[in-house]
Amino acid sequence: MANTRRGEIDAVLDGRRYRLCLTLGALAELEACFDDEDMLALAVRFESGRISARDAQRVIGAGLRGGGSDVSDDDVARMQAEGGVAGFIDIVARLLEATFCSEDREDECGRKGGSSATGKGRSGAAGGEVAEQRGPFPGPT
């Protein structure tokens, strides 16, 4: 089981459960591919709530590699998520929340008193609903 306090999440891709984590190396990889100066710039980038399919592919790929899987971004491009596009967006949102949402920001992130580790009001893509955007990444998903 993933430890969200360490920034980990579990996700099902191609019917297989994976552990994802944006480690320091994974964050450095994202800084380089997004041409951001630092981690704060990276966080600000995602706070807009707008993310392209290529962005999602890069974030998920970096998270998979940070979690110990040997996959390329091209491998991620061919994968399928439960719930389709909404499933991919849910994975990205949960991963970014686990990475950037500290314990001292639990109220802002929707974790405190929530129904799951990823936040109050968040529903899984398997239920056919798009995840409610919470925490440090406001805006529509």
C-alpha cells in the first residue's frame, strides 16, 4: 500500500497496480522537461489546474520511474487507465497532491477528515466521476 506521507500513490494502468512517487530525481526530471527553474516554479505550473495530455504523460512517467518502474514516457503513452482520460487526470492530481501537500496544509488539501487519503469528496475514476480538484492545485480538471 502506498504511503501518501512519503508522496506515494498507487494507480492501476493496463490492469496492473503500480506505485508512483515524485522523488527528488523525478522532480528534477520534470523541471528539465518543463524548463522550470526550481520546484516552486514546477508547483506553480500545476496550480493553474490546466494540464495537457503530454504534461500528464510526463508526470505519470516520472512518478512511475520514481516509484521504481522501468518505463519510458512512450510506454506511458500506450497505457490505459481505469476511467479513461478522467482516470489519468485523477492519477496526476493524486500524485501532485501527495507530493506537494504537506501535513501543515491538510485543511487546504482536503485530507483532514476526508473519506480517503487523497481527500474529502474525491471519487475514483471507476465510479465514472471526474475527481474533485482539491488542495494546492485549484481549477478545473
